[in-house]
Amino acid sequence: MAKKRVWTAGCAVLILLLTCTVLSMRVEKMMRIEVETVTAVKEEQDSELAKIPISCYNEDKSSFFYAHERKGLFGAELVAVKKESYPIDEEEEMALIVYTEGFDSTGMKPLKIVSQSSWPLEEGDLLVLKEDREVDVVKQIQILACFTAILLPGILLLVRCVKRFSDLRDGNWKAGIESFIIIGIWLGSIFSLTGKLDIPREYLPPEYILDIGFYINEIQEFKLLEYYGRELLICIVCVGFIWFGSILAVFFCCTYRKSRKSK
Amino acid sequence: MVRIKRQKRVIFFLILAAVLFFPVIYMLICSVWKGVDAGLSFMSYYDVFLESPGYLVKFWRSLGMCLLISAGQTVLACMAGTAFAKYSFIGKKIWLVVMALFMVLPIQVTLLPNYILLEKLGFLNSWKALIIPGIFSPFGTVWLTFIFRSLPNEWLDAARLDRANQLQIIRYIIVPASKPAIVTLFVLVFVESWNMVEQPVIFLEEQLDYPLSVFLAGVAQNSIGIQSVCGLLCLLPVTFFFLYYHTELTDGLRDTLWS
């Protein structure tokens, strides 16, 4: 009995960790701060000075950030690196800096200096270069609704999977394979659904994606309910129906099983 | 009198348990306690489990590597152990002594020869450098040789009379009869490879390739919360194996003592 409990708990933790892994891949991608970069331009060919826009400098005007490319777990990634630098002089909207400060250690490759970012940067933040794109708000609402809709049925199915996994211990391979398939479908669906989400970084919280207060503020500020109230209502009703349906299905399954057992 | 003695024993074991569990309890507290000003917070769990896949990917990769090493060494040790325990061949005793000698050598002694060998095989800077020497470690073979020796030869003879081949003898006679010892070996090898530190540092160049055991040392050094959560993550597989196989572990270790 104790073994069965440990096995069940182990399976539950395993599924939870797998789900977290898939979600964290997407969260990291979504939370990358969008930046626009510029490169330092030499004043003259043999000059020791270079120009960068003054807007690149942080508030204290003693440093700026540049996007450094490094090897990440899933290939190359851009990361924010702070560089101490003081402008020698200011000309209109440009700052004059020592030539070497705008280039890498070899002095050959210009640094990708951040001129604009969707949120204030900190050292080590993951970055992504900003692209001009149009966001279809309705589509994003629909994807979010789909994601929310599959949450409850998914969790209920996973609970069933955990139970079925205990049959695997007794040599019931069919139950094990069935559970593996359900877990695969669950992971695949959350991976693909969250992959379709394309929310501009400025509409996501600066630090934590689960910052509920931020979302409430955003909804009020952008009057989402006013502009997309109909779409939101349809999505909420659909999600409600799916959740209610899953609870009903579970209820009927339990009742049916109980009645079969009593017979 | 007996009751007082019993109470004293309970108190003693409770204190002992508290001392042994202190690091885990400390980690649990540190993972949620952010100081007097901030109070309780689960942000460290968010950082490790949701903010970035780095920790979990390392966890899965390390888990895969350790399972591969444990399974590989267990299978190999079952076959080699059977050969040493139940068959006769030239130099059997010398080979066993050599293996036992290699088993007792400290890891630091074998690191350099292993490094040279792995370099010549072209396995350096890849996980093959950790998996291959792990699978071919002599510990399992020596361990199971002593266990298999205690099995009666008549069982094997009876199986041969029933026309069982060598693999069938191992699969249907030797393995089920020594299940606790084999499970114990699997768990011990898993724990050893899960806690591997020296080999990754020497054989791997890229810090990104390090398994969780090494990666843990350099993880967010300014955040004790993240370190604690990573520590708890590290505890999960070992705790699972210990809780799930604790009867086999007890039996396996007892069998070894008897053998």
C-alpha cells in the first residue's frame, strides 16, 4: 500500500514537472524583453571617437546596455549586459563616446547597443530584437480562452492518468500506454497553444507572468471590456460550458462506476 | 520502567531524526522565507519551475543520464556477475581481484587515465564521457558476483535440463532470485551518478553541459531561495527511489552481508 502511494505521488510529481518544463519554455520566450538596437558610428575614419544616440544611456548617464549573444540551452540567445561609459560630449541627440566603448574587446565588431526596450532592463535579462508586427487581439483572446478551456479537463484527465499509472505497476501495460498517450497529448496541446500566443512584451508584466494585479490594471487601462466585450463574453461562456461539461462527465463516470461496483 | 525506557528511546530517535532532517527542513524554510520584511513567498518556486526552463532541463538531462548509467551498469553487472560466480574460465580469480582493486581505488586516481582514454576515444566534452565509464564501473560486477555465489548451482542445472539458454537462466532464475540485491545496486549506482561532481568538472568544458549536481554549486549565488528550491529538486529522484525501494534496499544490503 505504501509502495502504491509513493508510486502515485512520484507519477504526479513527474507529470507536474513535465508540465512545468513545457510551460517554462514558453514563459521564458514570452518574457524576453523586446529591444531595438543601434551600433556606434565612428566620427571619422581614423577618429578615436564614436557616436551613439543619447537615448541609449541609462538614467544616471553613466552606463548603457548592449545585447550580447551567448550560447543558451536551445541555441544562441541575446542577453542584456551593462557597460560603464560616460559621454564625452553631447551633440543634438547624439553622445560622443570613446571609440572602444562602442565595440567588443577585439575592437572590430560593433556592440548592439540597446536604444529602446519594452521594459527597463537589468543585467542578465533575456532579450529579443523587436519586429514590426500587427497583433490580432481577437485571435489572442481566442487562444487564451482555448488554453483556459483545456486546463480543467486536462487536469482531470491527468488525475485519471496518475491513477492509471498505478496499474502499470501491476503489469497492466495497456493502462500505462494509455496514460503516456494522454500525457503526450496534454503536453503537446499546451506547447502548441502557448506557442501560438503572440502578446507584445509591453502588455505582459515586467517581472512575473503571473502578476494578476498587472493584468487587471491593463484590462482597465486599455478598456478591453469596452472594445472586445462581445468576444470576451463568448469565450467566457465557451470556457464555462467546457468546464461544466468536464465536471458533469467526471460526476457521471464516478456514479456509473459506483453503480457497477455495487452490482 | 519499560515505559520510561521506551519513552527515552523515542525521544532519542526524535532528536536524531530532527538532526538528520535539519538540512531538508532548513531548505524548505529557506525556499519560502524571504526575511522579516518580505515574509513568506513562493517566488523562488516560480523562478525555478516557471520563469526559465534551465533548471528543469538540467534536471531531466541529469535524470536521463543517471538512469542510463544505472540501467547499463545493472545489466552489465548481472551478466558479468553470473560469469564470475557460476562459470569457470581462465584467469577468473585474477580478473575478479583486479576488478575489486579498481573498485576500491579512489576516483581521483582513475581520473587521469580515464581522461586520456576518453580523449583518445573522442568522448571528451560530451555526456558519453560520463555515461561510458559509469556503465563499465567494476562495482556492480564485484557486488553481484558475491550475491550470485550464494545461489545454489542446482537451480542452474535444473534450468539447463529444461533447455534454458544462458540469457534465460539470467532472466528467469538469477535475476528474480537476487532481485533485492539488483535493485539495491541500481539505486546505489543511481545515487552515485546523481551526486557526480569530479567527472563532469574534468571531462566537460562547457558549463552548460554540466549535470544538476555540479550546476547546483553555481546556481543563483545571491538567492538562497532559488538554491534551496534547486536542492529540493535534486532530492526528488533519490527520495523517490529510497521510499519506493526501501524494503528491497534493506533486503539487498542484508543479503550482501550474509553472502
